[in-house]
Amino acid sequence: MSEEPTNRSAEEPYVTAFDTTVRSVDGRDVTLDETYFYAEGGGQPADSGTLGGHEVVDVQKRGGVTVHTLSDAPDFEAGETVTGDVDDDARTYSMRAHTASHVVYGAGRKLFGEHGYGGFDIGDDSVRLDFAVDGDADEVSALSVQRLANEAVWDDRRVEWDEMDADEAEADDDIVFNLRADADPAETVRIVDIDGWDVAACGGTHVARTSEIGPIKVLDVSNPGAGLVRVEYAVGPAAIQRQVDETRAATRAAETLDTSVQGLPQRARGLLSENRELETELDELRGELLEARLDSVVDDTVDRDGEEWVVGTVDGVGPNTVSDRIADRNIDADVLVLTGSDGPTFVVVATDGETDANDVVGEVTAEFGGGGGGQPTLAQGGGLEAEPQAVVDYLRPE
């Protein structure tokens, strides 16, 4: 048994089957003399697999020691030799995804100005990498990041890792420190060097050449918080599937719009222009209908508390449109009340100033719920719990 337990997962990431001696067993938690299971950390999930025939459900570093948590209490004891089998598919995905983070970061070095490392996390089918940079995500093209990253993959660059004096590494401005602030202090750090592309302090597992990453598909570039730009991407088979899904969706859209995939942008611009023209025409028609409705209701006045009121319903328009129209119109009445529904029922009130429009809105909302307000001569309310005709019947005396 060695003096100190060792974890060789980052040093020898291609090893997924090994024999080792059990150091301790505490319930379902097991420590080993030597292990190749990666312990969760640095944005990379823990390895899964089996140990002595038992499923490994979690791997964590506790006090500098790798602890393997099994699905059930093992039937082996300290001092026995057991076989460890790391899930090869999960390990390969982590190796690709983690190496891709260095490739994407290298692309960011070329696209961003002053920037730093802001965080990293490997998900089940996508990965996120945060850049600490003062900038807007809209200023960064996802396709530019994707193109540069895949160029590095296609170049089949060597990926090498080795230990380096920690103080020496920190003094080198070319080395990015992708380590958590709470990482245990050490005399040396592992440096991952992608030939001519990126160099960083990192304790994760990596592939030996960038071509092993496979394609990188940038899914989104966003601002998750102040001073951060986030790049989300997929790698390998997941990237291929995302591309297939996008191509399938684009093909279906092209068929629906009776054009080719290449012609989709032009067809979309044409449809957007047509839609805007139709919206303009529709607004004009709604305005004409509202004017016609106003013409019909203003002649039907009623006496309410000694004032001449006009109360009626409108269809197909919202409260703001109604307010805009009657604000520019001279109404030969003391109070004009129009109610309709644009989702919830609304009411718009215009007065000659003798009666406060807010008081009328307050009376209606007190009766039917909702709220609102405005100017003494023009106010509106919304969220009424009644049909428009019920509001009319309430305001028009019998």
C-alpha cells in the first residue's frame, strides 16, 4: 500500500480498467490505494462505473482523498484487491467536452479584448464556458466562435499535460487559471497545453489530440450576468445530433415555404415585409372600424346624474388604441365611456373636465374588480371581471 492514495485519472485519462487495493470501507464509501475514477470538480462531473462489481454512483475529494460512493455496501474489505471499471462512454464525453473548453477559450482569446476565466460546467448534452469580459453577447458571433474552434479541431493539434511549479505558472501571463478559488493550495499545478492554441492550469481529463474532440456546435452566446459572456456548445455525437436536428427543421421550414434551405433567409425577409404591410393595413382597418363605432354610439346619449353620458362597447381594439382615438376627437357629451375586451375586459373614460375620469374608472373597478387611472379628462382601467355589456348595463340608468 502506498504512503498516500493517488488519483491518476487526469494523468492517464485513457485508463478505464485497473486493479487496486482497498484502503478503507465506511458503509458505502470506499477509498483506494490508487484510482482512475475522476472526482467531481472544476466543472467536470464525477466518473461512473463499477468497483468490485458494485456500481459507483459518486466520486468526491474529501480532505485530499478520493472517496468512491457505491450503490450499496460492498462485500469486500480493506486490504483486498478489487477491479475498477470506469464507464468508457461517460469518460470519453468528459474528455472531449473538457478539452473543447480549452479550444473554445482559445477562440475567445482571438475574439475578445481584455477577458478572463468566468466558469465552466459540463452538462449531460451541452457545455457552458463563461468569459469574464465587459461586453455584450450581441457583439459576439456564435458562428465565429464555432468556426475558430472547429479549425483548431481540424488542425489535429497535440494536447499535452504536465505538472508545473505553481508560482512559476501564476507568473506566466499566457497561462489561464481555470481553477476554482477554493481549490486546495499546492506546490505544483497541472498545465494543459494545446499546441499553439491555448495553455491553462486545469485538473480535468483530456484527449491527446484535438481531432478526438469531434465537431463543436455553438448553441448560444449570452450574458448570464454583469461582466460575463457565456458560450454554450455541444461536442462530438451531441454536436452532430444538434446539427442534424437543425438541418431537419430548416428543411421542413423550406418545404413549408416552398423554397430551398439556402433560400430561407430571403423568403423569411419577404414574409416579414409582407407581415408588416398587413399589420399596417389591419391597424388602418381597425381605426376605421373604431371611428365608425364612435359615430354610432355618440348619438345614443343618456342622462346620468344630470350629465349627458355616452356609454357603449367596442370590438377588435385595445384600450390604448381607444384612448388615442378619443383623445383626438371632440365628443358632444359630458362623459364618454367605452368598454371592450382585449383579453380581460377594459374601460376607457373621457370627460369634459367637470367629472373626473379617474372617478368613473374607480367606480367601475370597485364594482367589477381590476384597476387603472390616468388624467382627469382621460383615464382607463383593465382586468375587469365582467363582460363589456355588463359594464354598459351598470352605467346606463334604467
